[in-house]
Amino acid sequence: MDNGIRLEQTALIGSVISALCCLGFAPFLSILSAIGAGFLINDFILLPLLILFLIIGGLGLKRSSQKYKNNKPLYLHILASLIILIFTYAKYIPVLSWLGIAGLIVASFWSIKLLRAK
């Protein structure tokens, strides 16, 4: 499996988990508390983790986009990342934050589809 895809998948999982915590997704927060990882619920820890995973995902998409010569999934990832950060931390609008999470997922699957079609 390509390193770009691995980066994308790792970052996608980390970004979605961080975003779910930031949005206060109750079932996920309960699981974290039950396994003793309740300290992750703090935004002081979550924001840097979220930013780190979003950057890693962008790097993975950039690497993949160089192989299939299409930057559109990378642009979608950047837009989705900005939506998540803005509407989770600057102006809290959960529906738009969820839209950003959906954008991350679509960008990753789009990239994988393009790589497989190559």
C-alpha cells in the first residue's frame, strides 16, 4: 500500500476522532471515559491533535495527488479542514462542522479511487 494512502488513512481516522471529541459526540466521549482516556476530552489537547492530523492528511493527499495529477481531493481536504476549525472553534455551528468531517471522508475516498484507477 502506498505511503500517501497510509498517511491519508491515519490522518482521516485521527481527524475524525479529534473532531468527534471537539463536537462532544456523547457515545464516543463515553467510550473514552470508560477506557481511562477522559483527559483527551480537553480542548487544550484536542485542538493541537486535530491540527496535527489535518496537516498529516493534507501531506498524504499531496503525495497521492502527485501520482494521479489531480489536486481536487487535496483542495477539498483543505476546505473541509478550514470548515472544521472555523465552525468548531471560532464560531460553533455543529452542522457545518459535521459537513467538514464529511468533506474529509469524501476527499480521502476520492483520492483512493483516483489512485486505484491509475
